[in-house]
Amino acid sequence: MKKIVYSIAFLGTLAFGFQSCGHKVSRVDVNEQIDISGKWNDVDSRMTAEAMVEQVLGEVWLSNFVKEKGEKPVVIVGFVKNNSHEHIEAETFVKDIEKSFIKSQRVRLVQGGDKREELRAEKADQQTNASVSTMKKWGLEVGADFILQGSINSIVDAYKRDKVVYYQVDLELTNIQTNEIVWIGDKKIKKTVRN
Amino acid sequence: MKNLGFLLLSVMVGTFAQAQTQDPDQNPNYAQAAAKYDTNKENLLVNQGLTIQNTYEAFDWSTYKADKKQARIDNRHAVRLARANTPNYYGRPYYRNGRNYYNNYGYQSNFYAPSLGGVLLGVGLDHLLFH
């Protein structure tokens, strides 16, 4: 009888042990570097954002514009083309750049794409639903001076289990009036991966 | 009809041109470009603020190995299936516990009815190989 009780207890402990081993979740610091597969990850995105923010706010295009026009430049974000071998969402680092524009108070940012469409739809809705004193008018949006566009490219060199991956992220600011490129920033990342 | 279209386009371009103040250095034909992009701007701005995914497939050793393994498994399965459905193809069909392993109904499929020659060859091979 005692033997059976011990056996059941042992099996129960074993089952509980296996169950707790199967699935484990823990919170880690967002700045911690964790590389699992060797693919593009949050660390690469953060490194790109930091480099781009430093470059875009520290170069002469900004002071030149302020000197010439006497006001802060207005920027709109265009598209980023991912020509690499991996699925990469540029929004993760482009958002950090946009945030730096607003935080620094040296560059003005205007909304584009889907969000702008939503804003205009809201404005259209206000024309029939909002009170006259609070209704927003058409045709008073701020026109952008510059557009931010970019591309992501990669080169992969692989032999058996070893792989070298090179990413190059390029962002550029172009004057919408003149098509003149006033700033190009880049971030290059090289990784070695052993499978 | 053609004149009406031209008139509408002229009004549109005229309205657009009025909205802008003329610059002394501005190209006198600017209204043509304005009309061209004004009709197509929604399509051109559809990707604004987004990432256009134009990825390519790079060589990856582990994926290559996994694909090769899967192809081997699929091929082996196809050969076994063919062997099970044609009893006189290589010899006996693959039986397990007295039932044809690759037949859903537990009976040997007679869909591929063997010919007389096939039967004789099968019997002969069966005798040679298994007796």
C-alpha cells in the first residue's frame, strides 16, 4: 500500500516537473541584447535608430534651412523599400527618428499615408457634425518641405554552417520643391552566424 | 465629347494654376505635369509611411538541409504508396497486421487490376523471392 502511495507521489512530482519545464516566460530589459536566429532583430533596429537620429539632427541641412528660411523645416515620412533577404519593418526605427524630431523641437513633422487619410475623413465628418466654432477648415494643412525616404539592402555569404550577413540601411531627406537631396544617413551592420 | 473632355481638363488645370502664385523662374508648361500627377496621386501615395517588402531568397544551409530531408521523406512515401497499390510491381504489397498499410479500407486496392502477364510475373517473382 505504502509502495503504491510513494509511486503515485513520485509520478505526480515528475508530471508537475515536466509541465513546468515545457513553457517558461520571463520579462527582460528591452535594451538587453538577445540573438537567437541571427536574423534582423530589435537590437539591429535600435542601433539603426540611434545612428540615424545622431546623423539627421547633427548635420548641416538643418542649420542651412533655418538660416535660409528663418523657420523650422517640415518633414513628411515617405516609404522605405526593403530589398534585403528578410522581412524587415522599417517603422520600428523610423518611429524613433520621428520621435527625435518632435523631442528636439528643431524639426516639424506632418502626418502622411493612411493616418492623413483618417484625419481628412474626420475633417469631412466635422463639416456636417461639429459645431461651427469647433469645425476644422479644409486647405489649412502644413505643407512639408522635405520627404524622408529610404531603403534596406543586404548581402549574404554562406558556406555550410557559417554565414556572414551584411545589412545597409540608407535614409535620405529630399527637398520637395527642388528634388535636392540634402541629407543621406546610413547604418551598416555585419553579423556572423553559425548554425 | 473630345472637346468637352478638353474643356474640363482646361478648367481643372486653370483652377490649379490659379491656386498657385506664378514664380518668374517657373517652367511655363508646369500645368501639364500638375494635371498628370493630380489624377494619379492616390495610387502614388498608397505606400507612404510604409515599408515596401521587395525581399529575395538567400541561401541558407539549414533550410537547404531541411528541404532535402523533406524531399527524401516525400519520395520514400510516394514509392511505398506506389508499391502498395501495384502488388506485382516490386513484389508483395506492404502489409502490417494482415492489412495493407497504405489502403484506407483495410483491404488491398483492386483499382489497379493486374494484367494476366503481370499476375504471372508477380507469382513467379513471389515464388523466387519469398519461397
